[in-house]
Amino acid sequence: MFQAAAKTLSLSRGASFSIRRYCFKTPAKLRVSEAVSGAHLGANVKVQGWLRSVRPQKANLFLHVNDGSALQSLQVVASSELNDPLLTLGSAVEVTGTLRKSPHQKQPVELEADQIHVVGDCNPVDFPFKKKERHSLEYIRQFPHLRCRTNAFSSLLRIRSEATTAVHSYFKENGFVQIHTPVITSNDCEGAGELFRVEVSVSSKGEKFFSVPAFLTVSGQLHLEVMSGAFSRVYTFGPTFRAENSQSRRHLAEFYMVEAEVSFTQSLEDLTKVMEDMFRSATEHVLAHCAADVDLFHKHVTPGHRVSPQGHLLFGVTYSEAIDILNHSSQKFAFPTDWGCDLQTEHEKYLVKHCGNVPVFVTDYPYDLKPFYARDNQDHPKHTAAAVDLLVPGVGELCGGSLREERLDLLRARLEETGLEDTYSWYLDLRRFGSVPHGGFGLGFERFLQCILGVDNIKDVIAFPRFSHSCLL
Amino acid sequence: MFQAAAKTLSLSRGASFSIRRYCFKTPAKLRVSEAVSGAHLGANVKVQGWLRSVRPQKANLFLHVNDGSALQSLQVVASSELNDPLLTLGSAVEVTGTLRKSPHQKQPVELEADQIHVVGDCNPVDFPFKKKERHSLEYIRQFPHLRCRTNAFSSLLRIRSEATTAVHSYFKENGFVQIHTPVITSNDCEGAGELFRVEVSVSSKGEKFFSVPAFLTVSGQLHLEVMSGAFSRVYTFGPTFRAENSQSRRHLAEFYMVEAEVSFTQSLEDLTKVMEDMFRSATEHVLAHCAADVDLFHKHVTPGHRVSPQGHLLFGVTYSEAIDILNHSSQKFAFPTDWGCDLQTEHEKYLVKHCGNVPVFVTDYPYDLKPFYARDNQDHPKHTAAAVDLLVPGVGELCGGSLREERLDLLRARLEETGLEDTYSWYLDLRRFGSVPHGGFGLGFERFLQCILGVDNIKDVIAFPRFSHSCLL
């Protein structure tokens, strides 16, 4: 622009002058987060976004413009003459004017508008969100293609994006290599039956695309273990699938999981340390980088919920101690609490409360409850495996992990018992060639967000929830 | 450790002395990248990893230990007395000793071993990789569970991890919000037939899990467009699926795509600028952070390949100009080059060469070649849409993008023509409520890696390739 002006200057005085004036008057395009920062007071700017509120008064018109760059909207003050019936909640606008100090404490900057252009209108009768109403999470969930236009859900999406950054940062800073483990897989990892099957939509000549049955991954663990034979620290972070036919507030058919695997472990402590560090570090990162968005949840969406992981001391109990605690409690449980039974959500919630409403590690679960890859503790009579769960307030199980059976003979014997040794011959190879003690864990990313924000329903912390009987958009 | 020693000190002099000596002698556990850095010369350390070479000589034994933290291995020098028949290529070891300056320029640090412990052996007869052999990418591809143990593929995985970081960093620094677009979807975006269908493996009572037909995503674009109604900059980066029944070196059934969407665009330049910036920034980041790993490829794996994006000037031609160039060339093409025909790989490669072997943008494709969402340029007689592809040397199409039709009437008319208006009524809603000019693009992440590294076969730049008739592990 300045080059063009300079060039014209040499042609004629008049022409140069008009172009120069044009250059100086072209308003700088700012994002809302930049405009409200206060760094551009006095500047002539252009801001684009969607209206979050419209308040016409006698002499002036007040608008709040938001473009998703922050929770805070930019207050626009305009002469009433600039009002237009198309300026309604949800409409898209482009406003030019001058940034001024505002007399209001809450929004120290406002835009004094010279011009308001309606880019896209929004019929207030048809638009499902209404002026001055605080819609519930349940209500906005009915509009998966529009709910990002509410304050609450746009805050959630910014928090989710920042929490993703936090997870990657933690692993990067700690020397982990990120592995893109596959979504389509021919193994089912846990031996669980709740799998989605994948096939071509229109199969040519009835042929199978992959020649073998193919499923959506339920865990990247076995693929990470492949990498654990060459990298001492690896992780993966991506979508994971369970075809659980449940309408619960705790389950999704497609959810995000953070999984890590560490080689040359000595004990479960090598895992719990990483789990605790990552949990703390990601929580602190989110609280520090999304203060306003988290505050919106804690004040208006889930009032009363607080989180301060820095102050938390994480407790650790063995499964056997946990069973003792449950059996000595006065609470009646719906599910049995005999040694050997799996811990149910009611038990987990009790344990968290019992330990002072802080995160709790439960270690060394009964051997028979754990999948073939869990490392045998070789104890008796109560035979356990080196597995660990992290339980957190409000959510229950947040992470699950274990040391993996690295001893070829023990692993082979267990696979032979279940007739799986041929299916997993490649997995046995990992123990045949340079096997090392190792272990890992998975963290449910949505549950992590629920834990921080106090959100009760898991469908409210993911952009496009998929669950039994629902796959909208 | 020091606390324990101090505690014991007060009990008896003898005990304290032995514990103190133990404390001071406990070797620090270092990763190989830390050990070779030169920052710990003279220190007593413990290093764990896998053997990449074993060279017994008369008086001394030389080992190279690698733990995946860097391409460079740590050279271990030991007295021949420490040799053990189990010290073979691929075995896992733990070595303690003292870090010394090495007389060799190539590896300025070496570990003088006191003790070598074989953690996991590796039978050299059964292990598919052999001493002193440089195995081809084709050969190692046969062992998807072991190939990460070769130098070439572990370098690739570190580069891939760092390139992922580079992509996220670029978008974060430029104010984009990351959206986790869904893998399972009920829409097919492009209207292409090459879809994977998703169903429960063991269906209960023959009921469909989602009530509607569900597919694996072929693009996150439409879901990003949902977000473009509230965030002016969004992106997604994750697995994408095509059931292409092809054994080509260019296609995978599961691949990674980077997709971005920008609101309030004025022209295609708003997109090409982001595409170019991201391409440059990610390339520079990888070259700067993975110099040794990239060097391995350029020297030994794909000799002769070089990349220097900083020096590149990106060219831009319209589709119509591209057709003129092709029709004036002396080269004979297998596919027709009439206006209205799609550009084939042979055409794209010619165009890239014609422009001086640099990345080339091709813009404004025939309207009829583009999907319903591409923005109508409303020109004639050659009717075009505001779409753009980025072609790069060696690879061909790296990115594809377009402005999206934001005008409700035009979009509705086009959907009506194809009878899709009911299916996409939610998509039309996005234009009903606060519609804004916007556009976006997708970049094939594997093709980006191929472009940097000069790797010919796409199966060699992804951890677990999935393609027609192949879903190993």
C-alpha cells in the first residue's frame, strides 16, 4: 500500500495526495481480542464479528461484537442514526470507528462507530437463541450446528483447544515422541466386545476392503508398545471408540484419549509420576491461559465448582486397602465389595470422598480382572497385577494404566490360555527382540475437561457428540 | 536420597558413611540425547537403550546405544572382559560408567563403561535387521512392529512428531482455535462414493447403533464451517479416510489432514496467504528442529533430494492459464487437456516443472468440477468457482481449498439441483443466521512429509499404513 502511494507521488501532486490520505485512513483490521486489549486506543480500526447483544437507547446504540478470539466482546457505541432493523442477536457485522477508553470498569475499551455494515442477517424469530436469555447446556445441545454461537459453548471450545495444547506441551517438554496410532485396526486390544466394525460402503464384488476384519480402535496402547521398543517415551492423543449401548452422561461412542508409554520402568511409581505431573501441568495451563472462560463456567454454568490442583496431595491406596475401606464404611453399596470384584462408580466416588475429595491412585488390582498384557505381580494368595487407576472428584476414573508383562514366557503362557497366541504373535515378537520393562496409561480427555469445569454431562465438553442413536451432522 | 542419608547420619558414624558414599556414587540416569550433548563430561551416569551396533576389538568392546531421543547413538567403550554373547544388534542394555571426551570428531562424547547389563536379548538369527546392512524402506516395511528400530524409520517418526508440533504452533501463533471434528459422521462432504461405513461388530437385535447410516469422515470441512459462524479462525488436524481401492504409492485408506477455515474473507488470497505461510513455517520448523534426521534422509535414504522453502517464490496461475500452458506444451499427455477437464497428476507435474520446479497455486477451476459448497465466481462463458490447489514438486497436489458459497439463495439452488437440500438443511442454517464470506483448505500431512523428505511411497511416512488389502496390527 505504501509502495503504491510512493510510486504515485512521483506522477502528480494531486494524485499522490489523495492516495496518501487513503492510506492513512484505511482502518486497521483488528480481532476483538486485540481491540479490547487496550493497546490500540485512539486508533481507527475495523472489527468483524457476530452480535452477542443489541441495546438501542435514545441517543445511542450499544452493540457487543464477538469473533471467537476471546470470551469478552467489544462494546460498540454508535449514534442511533446508525441503527438498522437487521442489527439483531447473531447477525454478522463489520464495524469501523475509533477505539476509546470506556467509562465502564468491566470493558475498559469501546469502539466509537463511524460505520456499521450488516454482513449477514439473522432472523430473531427463527434463531433458537434469544436476547437476554441464559440458555441451559441441555437446551443448546439440541442445536449442534449453532451452539458454538453461545458464550458458554464458545468458551468450552476455547478451553478444549487450550487443554489440547497443554497436553502436547507437557509431553514435548518431557521428551516424549508423538505417535499417530491408527484409528482402523485389526486388533481389539482389550478383548472387549464393544467394537465398531469398518467396511466399504459400496463393496465391489462383495470383496472385503482390508481382507481381514477391521475395527475402530479402542486404545492405541498396543501400537504405542511397538514404539516402546525403540523410543523410551512415546504418547498419542486422538479419537477412540466404544460401541457402548448406553445413554449415560459418562460415555461417548467417540471420545479423545491421551495415552503414554514409558520404557525402562522400575515400578508403578514411574507411571503415577507421569500421570500426576501431566494432570497438574495441564490443569495449571488451562487455568492460567483460559481464566475468563473457566470463570464463566465456575460462575454461571456450574456454580460452586472450583478446582485448584496445585494444592492437591494425591493419595495412593492399593486395591486391597480400597476394599478394606469400602467394607469398613457404613454406606450401603449396590454392587458387592468382595476382594476380586471390580470397583464400580459408586465405590470410586466413595473412595475419593473418603480420602478428602482429592484425586486418588488405586494400585495392584486382582490379576484376573486385568487384560493379558498387565504385568503379573506374582503374589499370593491374593494374586494381583501391576495396574493403576486415577480417580478424581466428581468424575471417578480419569486414568487407567499398568506395567506391561515384558517377560516372554509369562506373556506367552497367558495368551496360550486364551488361545490368542497366534493373533498376537507380532506382540510376542516385541518381547523376543530387546524386551524391556515398560508401562503406560490412558487419560480420558473429556473426563479431564469435566473434572476442571464441573460439567456433569460428557456431551457438553465435545464439539460433536456421538452416542447410541445419535450421530448428528 | 539425600534426606535419607542425612537422617542416618545422626544414628551412627559408620552407617552414615556407607550411605553417603552410596548417595554420591548413584549414577545419574540420562537419556542418550542428554549424554551426547557434552554437558555431563566426567559424570558417573546410567544410560538405557537398544544396541544399534556392536564392535568387539582385541582390548576393547565398542557399542552404540540408542533410546530414540535422537538419531545419534551414544558410543560405549568397555574392556573386552565386559563382552557377552547376548550383546547383539537390537538387544536392550543398561550401561553405567563415566562420560568422557572422545578422540573421534563424529561423536565428541563416549561412555567408559564400568558395567553393562543385558535387559532384553535379541536373537540375531531371528531378528530381521542385520549388522552393518542398510535395509531399504521396502524391506523394513514388511515388519510394521519392528521397523521403528531402524535408524531411517525412527528418524521419520521423530520428524513426523516435530512436524505435528510445527503445524499446531503455526495455527496457535496465528490465533486459530483447534476443533476436534468428528471421525464418525452422517454426512459425506464431497458426495464421493469412496466411504467407509461404521456399524457395531455384534449388533444387538439387528438394531443400528446410530439409527442413521454412519461413515468415517472424508473431511472435517463442513464441521469446521459450523465453527466459522462463531470463530473467525479455526483448524483441525486428524485422521481422514478414503476407501480408494488403489495400491498406488500416493494413497492411503487412513491419512492425516490439516484443515483450516477463515471467516470474513475478501478473496482467494486470504486463503493462499495462510496456505503459503503454514507451508513455509512448518517446513522451516522441521528443518531447524530435525536437522540430523532430515539429513539422514537427504544423504542416505533419498539421496539428491533437497528442500529450501525459504528461497521459494510461489507461483500462481488460473486454471484457464494452466490449460493454455498444457496445450502449448510439446509433451504428449495421456489425459485430455480441454477446458473443463480435471487436472491429472501428469498435468500437475508438468505445471510445477514449467514454473521452475517450485510450488504453484492453481486457482478458479471450472464450476462444474467443484462440489456444491465452492463459491460461484459468476463469470461466463467459462464458468468458474473460487477454488485453489497448491501443487508441489515431486508430489503434485498438496492442498486443496475454496471460498465457500455463503449466499443462501445460490447455495440452496445448487443443493436443490442435486436433491440434497433436506440432507443439508443444517448447512443451509449456517447461511440463514449471520452468514459471512469464508473459505478454507486441507493439506495432506503425509504428502507434506514426502515433499520435505523426498520419500516416494506414502506408506513410508506413516507409522501404521492402511490401504486396500492391508490392515496390519
